[in-house]
Amino acid sequence: MFVCLKKNKSGSTSVQIVDKSSGKYVLFQSIGSSSDPAEIDFLVAEGKKIIASHGGQAMLPFDRDKELEFVDTFLWCLDSMNLLTHPIFHPLLFLPGLFLLEPRIHF
């Protein structure tokens, strides 16, 4: 879900909460409309509060250093089992692009 601003024919701006589901935009709730920029900002803030209370858009906690450390550990484990050099069980043959964060490996 996200807050959407829509210009009306009258010149005012409508503030709506919209959800994109299955490739289509669906109106969740109309917050209100105004021509006053301060009122529009207030309506946008209200929309964000509603989204937060409905468990709308969640922030995913990505930590690049921990992810790279995990990939290094995983590849070290595969290497210790001699799977990185074995032609049949090479992980890049089964999961192309997954472990190619930096640098790119070519066969």
C-alpha cells in the first residue's frame, strides 16, 4: 500500500491509499482532498499513519556485509566438501546468478 496524490478537474488534489495487487491498482481508502499544500501534507501524513496501522509496506532489513559473509561461509562449506570443483555438483550450474554478487565467474 502507498499514498497516492491525484489531481482533480477542479484543481484540488485528492489523497488516496492505493494497493497494487496482482498487477492492478486498487483503491483502499480515500483520505480527502484539498487545494491547500499544508492540508495536503497533513492528509498524506494521515494516510501514512493508516498504512502503518494496517501493516502496509514493511521495510526489509538488508545488511550487505552480513549477506556477503553468509555467502562466503556457504561457498567455503561447499569448497571444503570439494563441491565447487566437481563438474556435476557445481552450484553455479543449478543456481545461475545467485552467488555472482562480485566478481562475475565465467565458465
